[in-house]
Amino acid sequence: MNIVTVATTPFTDQKPGTSGLRKKVTVFQSPHYLENFVQAVFDTVLDHAMAPPGSTLALGGDGRYYNREAIQVILRMAAANGMARVLVGQGGILSTPAASCVIRKYKCLGGIILSASHNPGGPAGDFGIKYNTGNGGPAPEKITDAIYARSRELGSYRIVEAPDVPLDRPGTHALGAMQVEVIDPVADYAELMESLFDFGAIRALLAGGFRLCFDAMHAVTGPYAHEILERRLGAPAGSVINGVPLADFGGGHPDPNLTYADQLVAIMYGNDIANPAPDFGAASDGDGDRNMILGRHFFVTPSDSLAVIAANATLAPGYAQGIAGIARSMPTSAAADRVAEKLGVPCFETPTGWKFFGNLMDAGKVTLCGEESFGTGSSHVREKDGLWAVLFWLNILASRRQSVEQVLQDHWAVFGRNVYSRHDYEGLPLDLANGIMAQVKERYRDLPGRRFGDYTVKFCDDFSYTDPIDGSVSTGQGLRIVFEDGSRIVFRLSGTGTEGATLRLYLEAFEADPARQQVDAQQSLAALIAIADEISQLKARSGRERPTVIT
């Protein structure tokens, strides 16, 4: 078997974003593009980690278009670069949290995950690739920066000449001197979930007539949900919808929010007396790391979801001894902070991106983490985990025997409600989005102390973060306008898209009065929405009357 060294020239656009390199499928299909980035990863990681002989790599993806072809390329390159063993998910499938589980369980050097998360798939859709380190989490910035630097100087890549490795059945295959082990993508993850949650209590809940609907959105969590929810927990067949992973996600947008998970929303808000809405609804995204939680006619914001899980953590066997702390991304509401204060544990505020939670978890500082962008997780892995959050909610409901809405109302009665919403303006021209951000920053000089109706600006800044574990500094993480009463407006450009720019506007106000906690969030936040537009001139500059997505 020949190892071929292929001459190449660097690409200038291979800088990883919030979680890996994401581009259109057609970009990754262009000559040498995928290979260059993969070689940059191997050069960096093998040098950085000084990989010992016999190192194992985990490999898999969300099943989107080009997933299988990319896996074959990566396998041949892994063999050429001296990797001893690769664990690859059957059919090329491995959800992002399951990949983290596999890396940690089998003590892998790291893993390569193929996904563009919640972005659309198909031949004209998006593709992505990222490297996770030996702790199971996304590579920190010092490693992604090194990968990018290497990609800009690359002159060649190495690959073996070999036929494709069979991926559709578990088994072991030789690829030169390297061993390729095709593994069941669900088994290790399902075993981990069963160790964390009271499956007996959840089974009893479901056996008692409690109905659920889980929308896998034709993405990677379909096989996981069928195995865990229907087979192991006994939910009736059909409780999982859109459960077959498709390369184009069935033509849908695999982002679990109120706009794109419209089929689930219609089911959960249905008014058919003869066929009432299920008691519980949930959805996950392309690679299985995000989640949306719904009750009957009731939406749970991701910020509230994190807070409720934290407040009820000891109901789950895996967390019965309590939690060490909580971490949340800066744009996420302060609802979890209130829970942490009552529990007497720390709450850390980090930039957006799960990699920032890894150091805190590795150091034992936090147990639970969350991002407002529908990501929740814990130290059981080093990724956010959609199905884990669903199981945690089912565990809470099985223990408390209340509806989703009742659980939230009880929570707000104790902690107050952090009324919260995110407005996404997708597909803006990059120069326009940058101009709006510059407009906001320009206003910083005259905002402190200024009064807008009932709100007085306390301070404004461009959020930066100093990692308390390794001292690394991350700047430019979002523009904050904070008011005297703790209400906030945040502007941030998303780092997960592949076309144009997504500008995200985050709005938060605290409501202590139980009589006003049931008011619709958009109504409660109307004054802050108007203030945000006055400061940014977002509608006038963008020409858009409404956001693309409101959550």
C-alpha cells in the first residue's frame, strides 16, 4: 500500500470559527480543500500532543451530504500520517456528544467530527469539520489558531492509495498498518445515559399514559432517540418523528427552534380535542448537540431550561450528590446565576462556544453548562448534548409529576423570571452587519447614565473573558448594554454560518412579580426592543421589519 505525498498550495480561508471550519459542500469538494485542512490538523495535533505510539482517533459525523466521502479521505490520510487505530461510527454516523463520549471512554488522542451543526445540508448546503481533543471537547483557540497557521503554509499532504473501508457493519479492517474499527454509534452513548438518569422512573411515567414527541429533524439523533426513548424507555412507536437521518435533512433546516421545528410546534400547540397535544415535546439539531424543550402549548427558553435543570439536578441519580458549579455563555440569561446563588455554587460567564467550558469542567469547577443557542450539557462529556437534556427533563417530570408549564411556574415563583428573547437577522451582507455593530459601539461614548423611559444605562462594553484556569484572554465577544436594574441588550455576530452574516440581538429583563410572569416575552420586552433599535438603527440600516427567527 503506497503512501502518496501530494503537492498542494495553501488556502487562505481555513480559519476555524466558533466550532470548526464550516463552508459550502462545494467548497469542501474542490480539489485539495478537505485534504489540506485535515493535513493541517494532523500536523498540528501530532506535533502538539506528541502522540504516543498506538494512538487512537475517533471519527464520525451527522450523516449530511459528503459525510461518507470525507470519512474515506480522512481514514486514508490518518493511515498515511501514522495513526494506529481509528474508531469510526457505523455508516459514518456519530453524534457530536456521542463522539465526545467515545473519545473519553476509549482514551483517544482526539476525534474528528464532520458536521455543520444546525446549518442546512444537501449538495448545495453546508459542511463542516472540527477537531476535538483528548478530553472530548472542541479544540481550544491555541490549537485552532495553530491549525489555521499551519494551513496557510502547507505545501503537501499525505494519503494512502487504498479502496474504501466498508462502513455499514461493525467490524475491524486493516488500512495499511492502521486498524479501522467500525463501532455501533449508539451503544456507548446509550449506556452512559442509563448511568445518569432514572430510566425506571421514566419508564413508569411513560407507561402511565404520559405522551411525548421527539423530532429528530431527519438528523443524527434519530437512531439514538429510537433506541433510548422507544426501545429502552418504552415510548410508543411513532413517538420519534423524522427519525431517519437524511443527507439533506429532508430538505429542512435542522435547527431546533420555534421557526424551523414547525412540525413539532404544530403538534405541541394543537387544539384537537379528540387528539390532544402530547405532554412533552423536544427536538434536536443536525449533529445532536442542541435541544428545544416544549410543554403542551408552552415553550421553555434554553436559558430557563439550564436554570430548571440546575435547580432540580439532584433528582437525577448521576447528579444526586449535587453540582460543583454552573457556567453559561455571556448572551445566556442570568436565570442560572440565581439558582447558583441559592445553591451556594459558583456561576461562570464565558464567551459563546463550548470550548470555553472545557477547562472549567476539567478543573472540577462546574458540572452544568448552557448556551442560549439551545445548547445544554454537563461534565459527563465535553460537548453540549441534546438528548441528555431531553432525558434530564423527563427525569425531572417523572420525579415531580407536574407538567412542563407547572415546573416553570414553580421555578419562577421561587427565583423570579428572567424574561428573555433572541432575535436573529440572518443572511445580512457582512459589511452591513459590521456597520451596525460599529454604530452600536460608536454610541458607547454617550450611553452610560442615559435614560430611556424606565431604563437607565449602567455601563456598556465589548465583552472579554480571561480563562480562570489557563489565563488565556478572548476579546470581542459581544457588545453589551447593561441597565441599572440588570436588564440587558446584547449585539453579537454569529460564527456558525457560511453565507453573509447573522446578527443576533439578545434581550433580557427581570420580572419578580408573579402576576406579570405569564406575560408574553415579546410584550414584556417591547421597550427594550425599541431601545435596541433606536441605538443600532438596525431596521433602517438592514431594511428588515422583522427578524428571521425569534426565540
